[in-house]
Amino acid sequence: MAVRRQTGLNTPATQDAAPGASNEELISRALILKDAQAFDQLVLRNQSRVRSWLRHLAHGDAALADDLAQETFLRAWRKLGTFKASGSFEAWLLTIARNEFLQHVRKSGREANRIDELRQTVETDRAADEHRASSGVEQHDMGRVLRMLKPEERDLMILVYGIGLTHSEASEVSGMPVGTVKSHIRRGAARVREQASHEEQCGDRHLRSQ
């Protein structure tokens, strides 16, 4: 793995890092024992969420998202000692990913409001599909529907429904209070349901007119 090669983790692991170990156990092994396999497990366990979040921020640019994901994990390794065990490791990683994207935007001179744009097709995991099914909105329509939301509602809907974070974890990533996160999520979900209902009614009227 490229991340592993660049971290300087060359000391052989004294014991295989069990895939079922908790994040806290893996972090401890990576920090104290310089266990390369433990850090590999952390990367493998979280790379899908990190890439999905970065692709959202990068407006669907998969190549850029992959590059920034690499930088995210390298920075995570360098800053691993600053992680507070009382927080969420996933939220900590996604915060680093967001900062890497913002740094890229500043360096490249791109418009800062690009962070508010939503990629047309959102990559999601199985949990997101379940949420979408319950909302009555088809997956291929989700990108279009989410673009109708306010930027803060979009980002939080992606974090909670697309990536699977809790409200508390989304609060850590966004820097918003949990209550504010919940309010944005409620308003965003209501907009999605309203749009789905409107489109269903339009479809019914179209069928009746034929």
C-alpha cells in the first residue's frame, strides 16, 4: 500500500493486527508498537467513507478525491498522536479530509464555493440505500434532488445518509452544534420527501392523461 510505504512504518508487526480489533486498539498498536498492519487496517476500514466524502467535495472528480484521500491518510498517520480517544475516529478522519480539500482549493486558486456543489451521482454504501428506499426517492434521482437543498443541508445529508455518520459525528466534521445539525437534517429530509411526493403526483397525472 502506498500510504504504508510513505509513513515509514517499516518495523515488522509483533503480532498480526486482527481485523476485528476496535479502532482504539488499532490506534494504540500503530502509535506504541509502530505496527504497520494496524495502520493498514485503519486505512482499509475507513478509505471508502473518506473517498466518498472527498468525491462529494470535489464535485465528482474521482482522481482528485483519490489523491486527497492518500494525503488524508498520510496526514492522519503524522497526526495520529493528536487524536482524542473521546471522539469519533471516523469524524476525525473526515475533518482532515475536508481540510485537505480546502487546502487544495486555496492552492489551486479555484472558487471557494466549489465546496458547496454536489456531484451529480452520489456514491453511497448499503446503509444509504436503505435510507433512500425509505424516503421514496430512487437512487438515480438523488443527486438531482439533493442539488435543490441548501449547501449546509446537502453536506449534512451526505455525511449522515450517504456516509453513515451519526449526528454527533457529523457535528464534529461540520463544526456545527448537534442541535443545528439535526435541524438541517430535518429540513433537508422534509424537502426531499416533498420533492418525491411532488414528482409522484406529477407522474400519476401524466399516466391518467394518457
